[in-house]
Amino acid sequence: GFDFFEFIYRQWPESARKELAAKFTTPHFIPDLTNHSHSRNLTRGLILRGFSDEDIEKILRDNWMRIFKQTL
């Protein structure tokens, strides 16, 4: 999740980080999700809104993996 991506990101040379940053727009932070330790708030919110376990997995894991693969 967030910790792993941050660890990998910090290992990249500055040029690779700039290239990745250029692919994204400026993030819009949600107060309850300001850092990786708040990710459980997202999970909790999805559960409260009635998302299935399968949908939550797609949102929390599969989307990250898709983005990770596309940008590397």
C-alpha cells in the first residue's frame, strides 16, 4: 500500500520522481486521508457505504496495482 510505494519512490533518482510527478495532477487531499495511516478510514467508509468485499479489493488494491504498473 502507501508505505511500500513511498519506500520505492524514495529509492528512485530525482529525474524518475520528476517524470512520475509530471504524469499526475496536483492532489486534492481529503482531511481523513492525509497520510498512509489513515487508509483504514477509507476502508471503513467504503464498508459503511455498502461496498462489497470484492469492490473494496478492486478499489484499494487493484487500482493501486494498475497505476503502479502503468507508471513504472
